[in-house]
Amino acid sequence: MKISANTLKFIAITAMTLDHIALVFLPADSLLYFFMRFIGRTTAPVLTFLLVESFHHTRNRSKYIGRLFLFAAISQPAYYIMVYGRTPGSAAELLLNWNVMYTFAVSLLMLMTVESRRINVYVNVLSYVDNDEAGRKFEKDNNFKRGCDTLERAEVKDWNDALKKNLESPIAVKSNAPEVETKETMPTVGGVIRK
């Protein structure tokens, strides 16, 4: 069964409306409040999925991100009053308590930055499995070169083996590996360098 984007938007809007009604009008210790807020928690994952889908299919990402920031700014005062029950004491107070639209706009900005390769990103999870088969395949497919041989230094074949040997943590093992930095290489997350 396929679900259209419009159906997902309807689900997200309905869940968000129930969540906000409970937040504003119901006592926080009631069962109905808990139930409606629970349903409202489906909003963020659905909207995040739609954001990523839109990122891949929109014709003009600049306009898309502009609309997200614009709507975030327009909805910020109402959001603040709804959540805190009062008007903000200062502009800084208003701006430091972002609504979720800012989070989505910044997320879209990060997707655009990563895709443009202005920053060199190595998937953080794979940086902890830099010596297992999936990590080596990722490195090969994406033209990465390992800057440190973390697991080899720990004398294990993968992180599962490392955990079986009761090593403190992947981070502790990783900290034993030297950082590699030369003129031809650039350090990145997890000690991995791009050619």
C-alpha cells in the first residue's frame, strides 16, 4: 500500500494539532493529555521524512529553504506564547527558543552543505567500524582513505570482537590511534581522511 505525500502531510498536521490542543487546553496530569501528546510525537518523524523527500525532488532548494526560514520566523511569536504562556521578555529570549521549523530549515541547510561537499563528512557510525567489512566497502565506494588503523592497533577484526574482549569502549580504543595530518590529507570525523 502506497501512501502519498499529501496523506502523510494530513497525518502530520492532524497529529500536530492534537498535540498542540493538549499542550494548551488540557491539564498535564490527565490521561487524555498524555494520549494526545503521544499521538503528536508522530509529527516530527513524518515531517522529517517529507523534508528529505522534498530535498531530493524540489526544483529550487534556495526557495524551499527560504520558505522554511520565513515560516519559522512568522510562527515564532505564536509558538513562544503557546509554549510559555506569555510574551517574551526580550528579543533574545524569543530567538533563543526556536520552534521546530527552524530545526527543519537548519537540517535542510545541512543536507545542502553535505551534498555540495563543502565539508568533508564521514558517517559517524561508520567511523566506529572503520575496520570491518561495511566500513571498508564504504571507504572504497566513497573514495576514502583511513587515517588510522584503530581496530588493527587493538588487535581485533571488528567492533563486535573488540566488545567481546571487554575493551572499555570504541572511543577509548579510538583515542589510542594517532591523528594523521599531512599536506596531502585533511583530518575529518573519526580520523578518516579524503584523498
